[in-house]
Amino acid sequence: MLRATVERLESEQTWSRTILETVPAVVLRVSLGGTIEFINRVLPEYELQHPVGRSIYAFAPADQHEVMRGR
């Protein structure tokens, strides 16, 4: 039973990874504090400074931060 569960979860993980790698848009997950936790692809200008672990606010002008917070 445990083996079947692990196999199912591995299959789902592979499927999810395939979807995220092939979607034509940039997909990211950001923590409530604004830290980038995941990004499916990096635009060429950010290849050297990978954004995972950095603040989402570092990529936008200061006058846009409140809009980004949704307040």
C-alpha cells in the first residue's frame, strides 16, 4: 500500500513538473512575505542572478510595491 502511494505521488510530481516546464508563461510562487520560492523559468536577463530566495519587490519600482501587495 505504501509503495503504491509513493508511486502515485512520484507520477503526479512528474506530471506537475512537465506542466510547469512547458507552460508558455513564467510561473512563480511567492511567500506571504514577498520571497520568491519557485520560478519555472528565468528570463535571460536574470540567469546570472537567479531570483529564487530574493524579494519579489526587488524586481519592481518602489511606487508599485503597494499595488503588488494588493492593498
